[in-house]
Amino acid sequence: MPQTPTLDARLRRFFAAFAPDAESGDPDGFGALFADPFLVADEGGARPVPRAAFLAALPRRAQLFAEAGLGPATLTDLTYQRLDDRYVLARTDWDAPRVDAGPPVRLASSYLLHDDGDRLRVVLYLNHQGLPAA
């Protein structure tokens, strides 16, 4: 009988799919990680985002990182709390390297994930701060 992966292993696999090459390599696969629609929250408030609009905005996101002098962010820390049988709150820290050297920029995000037992999906993405000015 195959062993069921632990929640920790499932979350690590889930967030590994957020790597920059994963985002650009298979947009439909990356998009499947998000509910349709899902909520995005930041300092300006919360708003629903259709999955297709989010995927269409990913190239602009890479451009914003470049304009801020940053390379693609990599996951550096993941903590989580199972809220009930269906939801997990994950807090992540990401480091974005500066293209002109210097210490990386730390970015923090939280995700409310729906867990249907087979897969995880983002239902709320909370960005804790914006990108620094270039």
C-alpha cells in the first residue's frame, strides 16, 4: 500500500512549483495551483482575480522585478498551520537577489490553501509588502 505524503512534503512540492522556471514553463500547470477566482490582498485591500487574468499578468510581474533591480525570488522559509480538514494557512519568505550585487531583498507572502485531499489550491494570496523602488 503506497504511503500518503505528509502535509509538509505536499506543501514543499506545491511551493516548488512557484519557481520562476515553473511559472513560465507551463502556465496552465502553474495556473492549476490557484482557485478560479482567488483573492489577492495587499496594502490596497482585497480583490478577486480570475485565474486567466493572473496568468496573463505574470510577464508583467517579471518585468516589475527587473525594473526594481531584482532577479527571480526563491523560497527560503515555509511555515504552516492546518486550520481544519480543508484549509491550510502557509506563510512564506522569499529572497530576491539584487542584479547589481548586495544583499537579497526579503519578500513575505501568506497563502490560504484549500486542500481537497488530492491537491492544494490558493484561495487567498496575501502579499505583505510591495517591491522596493529601483
